[in-house]
Amino acid sequence: MEQTIQKKWPVGGGSWVTVEVYGEPDAPGLVVVPGAMSDARAWRHVATAIDAWPSVAVVNRRGRTPSGPLTGGYSLRTEVEDLGLILDEFAGTQALFGWSYGGLIALLAANDRSLRQVIAYEPVMRPFGRHVLPELKAAEEKADWEATVEIVNREIAGLDAAHIETLRADRQGWADLQRLSRPAYAELAALNAAPPPDEMARRADRVDLIIGQCNHGTAPYGTSFDDVRQHVTRAEVHVLHGQGHLAHLQAPTELGHLLNGLATAR
């Protein structure tokens, strides 16, 4: 389906969030919550591959253009409350999908309200990435976004120097990563600041967790996924074959088709 409209709502602290809607803008459908180092634009190819719902609404969380700043007092709870406002606007949402940090936000939102279906791709939770917080804080204080991108990709994602240089060679892509990295320290600090509840997604009728085959059982994404599973005991687990954490960029059609299948399973 094609993008049809962009919506904007005020949220707490004088900030705002925007949502890019694909398909029928007034029909209840799927709400997508991207994670860190990502925005709604990065999910456009996944959204266009989805046809199981009449609409797909992709959130631009605060901290990424054209949404507003994180603002003071930012926390994981801030994200859950922002998502709650969006779900209020998209009344009758049939399913909620989150990726990585966005997956954690989605699972926590399903503790606050009843939802038909929650889907999370490699959701992360504390102590994910805690070891790089001092480095990220130092880079943020210097506004050294290039260092921030390197820290995230090297120290968290585990990319080697050659892979990082390949990313750097794409000048526009590297500039986009630097822009998207600006909230990285605050988001990772928020993720690690508060202990998770004993159970997540407890008010969801159905919960589906997805992991890329390449990350199954391996740190950091596979081990954090296993941590999340301990808090979502009712979940069905699905494996996206041949993929890792960035399936939305490397295999968006395959991911879209998997999500279509989960809608049918509902």
C-alpha cells in the first residue's frame, strides 16, 4: 500500500510526534513503532509490502525529524505515554508492531491497555548496551555524532572496522546515521534506568515475538530477546530466516510478508 497522509499530535513537555499513514487513513489497522537509530522513513518499504491490514501507521518517535525533541525528563515511560496518545487517536487499532527499542515500548504499552495483537521484532531490555553508556554520554557532550554512530555499530552491534568503513563510504547514509544517532544516549539510558515489570504485554490477546535467524542465541540481540521472553510467557516465537537485526532495511518485503502471515494467524 502507498503512503496517504502524515499526522501530527502534541505530546508532553512541549514536544510532538508525527505518524506516516499508508493505506486507508481512517481504517483501523497496524501501528508500527521503530526503535533507536531509525525513523518512519526507514520502514517505508516494509509498510508498502503489508496488505493484511487496511492501514499501516508508522510512528516517528520524538527525537527524530519531523517529530519534536525528547525534552527534559525523558524516560521509557515517556515513550509508552506517547504511544498511548497515538493509540487513542487510532481507535480500534487491530495490531501493534515494534522493532528493537520500539518492541519494548509496544510490549509495555500492552500492560496499560487492552490490545488485540502485539508483535515485536527482536525487542531489547536492560541491561542491553549498558556498557557503552559512558562512551555515548561523552560523545553526546561533544556533539560528536560520528563517534556515536561508531560506538553503536562497533560496541553494540558488533560490526568490524571494514563494515563500518563501508557504511562511512555512503556519504548520505552516514549523514543519516549521524542524524538518527542524536537521541541514542538518552534512549539507551532510559532503557536501562527502570526495571521491567514481571510480565509484559499482559493485556494483549495475542503476542508474537520475531527473531532473525542470524541472531538466534547470540549476543547482543539474541540474548536480550531471550531476556524479554522471560517476561512474555504467552508469546508465539517466529524466526525470520537468513536475517539479523536490520531486516527492515535488508529484507523489507520478507518482513512485510511475515507480518501479513501473522495477521492471518490471528
